[in-house]
Amino acid sequence: MATEATPTADAADLSSDDDSEIRLRNVTKRFDDLVAVDDLDLTIRNGELLVLLGPSGCGKSTTLRMIAGLEVPSEGSIEIGGEEVTEALPQKRDLSMVFQSYALYPHKTVRGNLAFPLGKMDIDDDEADERIRRTAELLEIDDLLDNKPGQLSGGQRQRVALGRTIVREPKAFLMDEPLSNLDAKLRVQTRSEVRSLQQSLGTTTVYVTHDQEEAMSLADRIAVMNDGRLQQIGTPKEVYENPVNEFVAGFLGEPSMNFLDADRLRGVDTSDDSFAETATVGVRPEDIAVAEEASGRADGGRTYELDGEVLVVEPLGNAYEVEVDCGDDRVTARLRDRPSAISPDSAVTLRLPADAVHRFGADGEVIG
Ligand code: ATP
């Protein structure tokens, strides 16, 4: 029996089946003497949300701008969906870029704002109407189509702005800190909307941020950059649990990992060759136990120790953060429960389970 095709608001209708893998090969970008991006090899897989994460000036925006076609690499090549686009104009790439500030047209309705990006495309009115309808339904702004931006809440405006990106049905979304001008609460809410939207559309997305928490919560994979160079790429869990160097270890996690001179720990087996090469050890606040507390990881493995004096105990609602003065180092521990014996000036012993201790050589690279 022949079935009639009926229009649906299924997210799959808005996504593209095309291969839209983005591949950067040995891409370098120089601005005069400054190397903004240094020999970057990076593949953004078809349909994934990849976050470019790193501190200000590390080259994330320049990388995104090269993918968009707003900058041309000094060296190397860029492919999108198997096609070389290294020097292609932005409008030839079929990508949609979302910036920090969402400028909606205040005098146009929501419908008018959504229709605007379609004006430059080669599609007829029926197709345009259908795309607007699907996009509005997906973003749950379909009952606002006749309103002007001034009549919308901040979150609704944000969704209209996202809608303008989606309605074009591009090969990929490029997002440069799109949430940084929102207040904290709206940022977290919009972040999860971006995530679920991207998942239902399955559109390849490159998302730039310096906020590690945002990166952890959004990404399929995170590419961590510093000084124009790719440091590590992996799932949030991989880069958090197995950082390849001190930079990545310190950049991910809040409060950040503690770093100590390796020779300050008690209980280290000095005959262990790999420990002999260790210059610095890193341990995350949540992996440290204080005083006689069971570490919670008592698995028969070894535990290292370090003595200190409590400086501050800070209640965080669901945990306690304890700052401990260990001579040359200040160590932060995060505890679920406050041990009764711990208060400022208490002498304590910090217990570091060996399997939670990251070891780094003098060059900052992980050992083992
Ligand atoms: P932020 O988060 O602050 O935007 P970023 O990681 O995105 O930082 P980029 O904007 O890519 O960093 O900049 C990388 C380096 O290149 C910086 O040192 C920056 O000053 C420099 N740079 C970027 N664009 C230009 C330009 N058009 N001319 C000269 N230098 C530039």
C-alpha cells in the first residue's frame, strides 16, 4: 500500500546525511612573527560535537575561523566532507557560525528572523516555510513566531538565535563561546539545550570555549590547546582521567589538580625506576583523604602520605574543601564529609592512593 509522505517535525528532517567530517592537516597560522596555530592535525568526526578548549590566546578562535574560511592557513590543508576547502570562500563551505553576541533583528518577528538566513539560499517559499515550522517546533518557539524579540525572555531569544543557525541546515555548526554573555543559570540551561539539540540533529559541531566545565558537559570529544599546539584529544573522561601532560592535568577540573615535588611524599618505593624519573606528582582534590579517614579507594594498593596543617575548611553544601599547608606546597582536598577532627590549625596527614597519583617528568609529560 502506498503511503503518503506527511511532513513531520522530526529532528532527522533537519539534519543532513552528508559526510561532513572536518579534517585539518598540519595547519599552521602565522600573523607576522606570531604563530597562532602550530602544525595542527585534527579530525572532527561526522556528527560529533568537538570542543576546542584552552586558555585565552591559545589559538582556538583562529582554528575555528580557518574552518569557517574567515582566515586562510599559512600552511597545511582543510577538508570538509572529503573536499578540500583550504582557500574556499566562507559562503562556499555550507557551515553556520554562531558567535558570542546573538544579534536578532528587533523589528522583525521571530518568523522574520528565522526566514532571514534562508533569503540568500536557493529554496522556494514552501520549503522555507516548512523549515521554519520544523525549526520552531524543535526549539519549542512555535507559538512565538509572530512575536518580536523585545517580547521574549532571554532564553527564548537565545533559542531564536539558535534557530537561525539550524534553519539553514548546514553541514556543520561552528560555535565560538556562544554562551559567554549569558548569566550563569541561563548559560547552564542553554548549554544542555545546545547539547540535546546537537544530539537530535546529529550535525557535526565545533565548539570553542575556555571553560573546562562547559567543555566537559558538552563534548563528545575535547581537543585541548595551549600556545597554538594541540595538547590532547579525547572524550571528557579520557582527558580528565588520563591527562598526557601537566598542562592538561591542571586545566581540567575545579578545583584544579594539586602538583607536588615527588620527593615530598612518604611511602614512595625509590627502587621503582619509573618513580626515579618522576619530578612532579599530581593528585586531584577529590582523591585525597585527610587524617585517619578511609580513602574510599582502599583496594589493597599503596598509599602515599604527606603531613600538613589545615588552613581553611570551606563548606560547599554537598562537600567540604580543605586547604592544607604542607610546607612548600598548599594542597586542596575535597571531602564529602567533614571529619570531626579537622579545623583550622589541626595537624593532619594527607593520604594519596597511589593509583590516583599522576606522575610527570621534568618536561611535564606524563610517565607510565
Ligand atoms: P580567546 O579565547 O581570547 O579568543 P583564542 O584561544 O581564541 O583566545 P585566538 O583568538 O585564536 O586565541 O588568538 C591566538 C593568537 O593569535 C593570539 O596571540 C592573538 O593575539 C593572535 N591573533 C589572532 N588574530 C590575529 C590577527 N588578526 N592579527 C594578529 N594576531 C592575531
